[in-house]
Amino acid sequence: MEYSEKVMEHFRNPRNVGEIENADGVGRVGNPVCGDIMELYIKVKGGIITDAKFKTFGCGAAIATSSMVTELVRNKTIEEALQISNRAVAEALGGLPPIKMHCSVLAEEALKKALDDYHERKRLSSAARQRKLQAG
Ligand code: FES
């Protein structure tokens, strides 16, 4: 199986590894077939993703795609980040072997979940604010 130079490079030197304390959104996903797990953390300010970090327990392609997705979402708006597909992540890495494409799906799902989580937290905090206002 042939990996692109870029995949190998991100696998050897993954960018943005770790957790964000007080993240604005967290996405946790797993692939039940291989058992690999990915966690993605995002920080959002004024509708822009200012920081992204990941922790992945998984294969080389899962690590390389997590690393790439954290690079791709930085400085993007929430709307732009929602458009990032697993194919875009794989393409940014110079492609993935066909049997490894499913690993990039994990990266897309982790990002979507982190964005969902961000929206949910925002909804809850504005609901709490409303209640406070109503309570006077
Ligand atoms: Fe599980 Fe790659 S083999 S994500």
C-alpha cells in the first residue's frame, strides 16, 4: 500500500495534538470495525474557528487525517468548516489508498460532531440567558 509523502509527513509530525481546555466544541467518534477513536476540540471566536486540536487512537491514516483537519479548519467560519468533507481532507493529503478512505470519514465525522456540540452549547447558553432575563 502506497501512502503519499504528505500522509507520511503528517503521520510522523502530527500538527495540533492535544486537548483544548474550555473548548467551545468537542467531537468524539469511533469506528466500530477497526476500533479507532478520534477526539476533536475547537475554539470559536466571533464565528471563526481560532484553534483546533485532536487526540486520535488509531491507524496512521487516521492520525494524518486528524492532523490535516485541524489545519484546514483554522481561521475558517463555522459555515466554511461545515463544508469540509472527508474527500477534501484526503485530497489535501495528496490522496489516500482506497482501502484507507474510511479513515478520513472519521475526521469528517469528528469535525461535524464538534460543530454540532458548539451549536448545542450556544443554544443552551442563550436559553439560560433568556431565562435569567425573564426571571429579572
Ligand atoms: Fe481505523 Fe484507519 S483503520 S481509522
